[in-house]
Amino acid sequence: MKNKTLMMFLSVAALALASCQPITSASVSDQASASDTPSAEISNEPSAEPSVEPSVEPSTEPSVEPSTEPEPSTEPSVIISTVTVEVTKTFGLTIEAADGTTITVLTQGDEEDKYEAGSEIEFSVEVTDPSKELSKVTINDKTINASEDNQYTFTMPNKETVIKTEVIVLGDASIANISDVDPDALPSTVEGLKTFLQGTVEAEAVYLRTSTFVDTLSSTNKISSTIVGQNDVVKSKAINTNDKYSTINKSYTSENTIANGHYYALSTQAAAGESDTTGSYKVLVDDETETLAPNEMKEGDALKAVTTAGNVNTVINNLFKNSTESFTNTTDGNYNWVNISVNSAVNEDNAKSATLKASAIVRSYRRTVDLEVVVDGDNFVSDLYFTQKTYSADDWDAENYVPFEDAVATANIGYRITQTRGYRNTLETTNLDKYASDEYSVSMSYTLPGQTSVAVEDEEKTIQSSAYLTLKYTQVDFEEVIFTPSIVGADGDLTVSYDSSNRPVVNGLGKGNLKFDNGLGVIQLLPVTVIQPLPYSISASLNTGSKIFNGETAILTAAILPTAADQDVTVALKEDSTAGVEIVKNDDGTFNVKGVTNGTGTLVVTSTADASKTTNVAFTVEDKPSLEGIKAFLTTTTLYGKFSGWGNHFVNLSADGKGEYVCYEGGKGDIITFTWEMDDDTFVITTTIDADSPTKSKYYNFESLSEATISSVKLGFSYNSSVKNVVLSAMDEKLDLATADLSSY
């Protein structure tokens, strides 16, 4: 509190003029403050003493030396008085609590519920609605932070004051209001159970708040705890409990979040007082994007990743797949699963939840497996138990494939998931800025398919189109970088694609910029010049194989590598050819080759960009056989061919368009069934494997039939995607491939 002291002077100026003497004994002090702290406003009232205003005449007397004896004063007296006034200023507090919150002032006010300016005020805030989260507390629109336990302290200003709260709405009532279970929607089969559980992941993305996962089935024996935030973040902590993989002071944390138009996955391993953080990111793209680059992710997939724990999905992927630990392998012939049962029912004491149960016996391992899942009416999984028990031979009823009643399992492992449903709060997220570099350089080399790598060192940064890039990033600043920059496109007439090994490939011609993302969406441009590469290989073929019928036309197609090279070629008949043909170039770059004279010949195909790149296509010109003759050859007997080291091959074709293929190599393979038809003009055969047919016969896949004549047809078959060809000719009879003994051929 402040005191204002007022010094008042009565007619001082007039008296000074009367005596022609300066005022030296009086002082004036005004200590009023202009701050917000309260102050008393005191007006200067005139003194009750009358003013003395004597007339002043100039003296005409000569100066007289003063007497040493004191003389009585003839000047009027000046009265100086000091008045001290103490004023206390108080102001009111207005409470504006947002819906779902309460504000309680803990400091006692005066009888008018007002508070003295400059005094300390304490208050507390409580959120009473679980669907709300406190986002801000303000004093006169200025944010104030809590000191502890949602309690706040501030100094009362020199004015009326407003305490206000603001909230975030965390969701609507459906988060807390659980639906009743629909009994008709519960699964009754293994496949139905798998589909149902896959659907629960969608519910998890909406309702999940926390999830705990205990895994004793895998080798690491993991225990993890996950929490999902409303701000597009999911955080997990985990430890390994297997002695081989864990120590008392080792733990793992992860954080998945969406920010800057990116999806981020951070992982930290802590041990012995030290921690190591690694991370990756994906650039988010629209859900309608058909082809994703290696560093891209659809927005919908990213949103699911930051709203689910992934634990239920882990169990689904491990239990329902083609392996020895799969409910989908249900026949006795597949891994000896027997006594499989699936039961689902609404819980009697709670219509809003249901229990799904599945069990089976794995007799070859003397093992029982049991799955139990508790779901609510919105398909949210609250509990999941999977138990796998293994028994010794002494405790196993081998006749009925069950453990004896008093048997004790030698191993009892599995999964346990416990999840809570509710409103998600805002979670603190990692500052990602420190993990990316704002300053870095890019060096690169390019490689054309099948060629050696070329370093890009010239000032123009010259690259050959269709080459894949090898990129190296060098950090210039001193950031704690864990995000490696990545190429995200190009401008101008340039584009970036990716090859089968996910390496970036530059396409187009001319000058432009390659675009690089530092991991936070900050784009750096690298000017480059892209030129057309020269051919390094050439191939060509006729659509009729190696035969051209006299008077008819085959089409020759050439291909040059790399694909970005000039594809233009010339085609000429080699001089020593005995066959005669007419060659005409088409607008699409192909060539029509018409048979004129019977005989053999060679077509020489040459690149116009590099005449040293050539290839030859051998062919024969012959009279066209009759359609009836070819069909008779194909359908009358079994067609047979032997490829040394690659098996014996048999084909049956019927006039109604059905076919069979089988290979014999150390034993008869499965019969592959297919349909076939032949073009009446070109004799080109088209085949389609039946949907329910095996795809392999012994070791080989059936590929094609081609180049049919009245005495032979070419069979195409493959081994590990490597296609081979064998010429088939007619046998003496038509075999029943299902029953025939093929070992003697």
C-alpha cells in the first residue's frame, strides 16, 4: 500500500516577490504512481489561512550596511503543513468457467467479496466432464500456468479481474455409451472368427484409450503398455521378460504420431543409463493414391497407426495364417489340427458384452490351444486370452488326442490383452525439429540397368534418363539427426519413379530440380540436367514366332535398352537369305514383314542412334497349312516332348477347347487343366488355366502353346519364373494322363 504526502504552500510566490528573496526553505514532493497497483487519488484543496499579497514598491534609498544587531522581521509568516492519507483499493473477481469445469477461489475476499490490489490470489480448477479436457486458464485473457495439482496463484491487478477456463471436447457421447451386442453378428466358424476380429480393429481406432499386451508365446516374452492420445499420437512402453533377451535395466519406448504432413515412428531403447533413439517417417498422400513410393503412406493407414495399439492385429496375424500355429489349418491333413470348436454368446449378466471362444488340439505336438475374446456391442475388444499348453507323452491320451484329466502341462504360454475404452486426452509429443537437419548436402551417382555406376560430379549435375540414383547425404549443421532426407519428386519436365528394388529413377529430359524432404516437410532443391541415354542392347521378335506364311504378314517388334534411349530402328533382309519378304515400317515403330518367297532368312535390326547395336531374327517362309490339319494334329493324340534335365512333358487337347498338362520327372506331377482356343487366321493359341486347377505339375508351371503346325507345337513351361520351351510332337495314341504310367517315356 502506498502513502501520498502532499506539501502545500500558501502564497509563496507573492511573498517572494514582496521581499525579492528566492524560496529556499520549502520543497514540493508528489509521489503518485502510474502503475497498475492501487493508489489513492487526493485533490489539492486550498488552505484555510488567508493569502497575504503585499504591494511591492521599488526602493529609492541607498544601500545600507546591515546592522550586526538582529532586527524584528517585518515579512509575513509562511505556514507549511503535511497531510498523509491512506487509501486501500479493492476489485471484484468474475468467474467464467467453461462447461465441464469448475473454478474455486481459495483466497478469502472482503465483506463485499472483493480483493485488495497487489494481494496474492489462489484458486483451483477441476474438470468435471470426462469428455472435456482443460486447454487454457486465463487471467484477464492472459494465460496462467498451474503451480501444482491444478492450483493457480496470481497477484491481484489494479482493476476488475476475470478468471476464465477453456476446454477441448474429446468426443461425443458414443464413446462412453456402449451398444448392446447383436447375437446374430457373432461368429460361429473359424473363418467367421477371423473376419470378426479383423473388424474389431476398426472399433479400436475409435474407442481405444489404453492397451496392455503380455506375450509369453514369442521368444522375447514382451510386456507392453500403450496409450492413445486425441492429438494423433500413440505411445508405448515395453520390457522383455525372457532372461536371454532382457536385463533389469533395459526398456523400450515408442511413439507414433502425425505432424507436418508426415507419419513418424520413433523408438528408444534404454539400458545402463544410456538411451538410443531411432526413427523413420513417411510422407502422407491421399487415400486414392494407387501407387505408393517407398517413402509414402496413405493418410487413412497413418491415422489407423496412431489410433490403435496393434496388439489385436498382432494376434490375428499370428493365429490365422498358413503355419503350424494357425486356426485356418483345420483339416487333419494340415498339421494335425483336430477337435476344433468355435462358440460365441452374449454374456448373461451384461447384454453389452459377449465372449467368443475357440479351441483345438494339435495332436502331433500333444498340444491344446484356446482363444477367448470379450467384445462389447460396438465390436471393441476389452480382453483377449490365447493359451497354448503342451503335455508330456505320459500325460497325453494318444487315442483320443486329449490330455488326461489330471495332466499338468509342461509348457503354458500365450497372449493376454487388456484394453480400456474411453475419451482420449492430449499427450505430450517429442519435439521432432531436433531430429532433422536443415542444412545438408547431396551427392549422387546414377546407374542404367545392367551398366556400371557413374558419379555425378560436373557442374550441370548431368544424369541419364531412366537411370536409378544412389544418394548420399552429408550433414552440415550439428543437429542430433535421426531422420535421413529423402527424394520426394522433381519439377519441370522431370519425374521420379521407383524400380523393383525401391531405388529412385529419374525420367524425362532437360533441366529441372530434384526435391528433397529433410523429414519435417522442408524441401531442398537440387538443380540437375537429364539427358537421353544411348542404346546398350537391342532385341526383336516376330509375332508369329519364327514362321511367316507365304502371302501373309507378320509383325516385328523391337525393344532397346535402356527404355529411355531412342527406340527407332531399321530392319533389313540379310543378303544370304533364300526367303523373300516385303518390309514396311508402321507409325508405331513396328514393322510389317510379308512373306513373298518360300525359304529361310534373317532380318537384321539396327539402332538408328547407335549403328553398332544390332540383332538378328531368323525366320522361314512357307505355305500356310490348312486349319483342319493343324486342329487334327493337336487333338487326335497326346502331344509329347522331352527336355533333357528338365523332365518329360505331356499335353492333351480336345476339340471342345479343354486341355491337360502334366510333367514327369522322378514321378508324375499334378495335372494342370486349362481351356484353349486358336485364331483361325493366325493360328495363335490362347490358353487360360482353370481357377480350381493346380498351378504346378511336379516342379513346373504351364505357360503357353505356340507355333502350331500340322506336325508340331511349342510348349512353354517355367521353373522359378525362368521360362523354357520344348517342341511337342504326336504320340501313337491318346493317353489318359490321370491313370497312364508315364515312367517309361
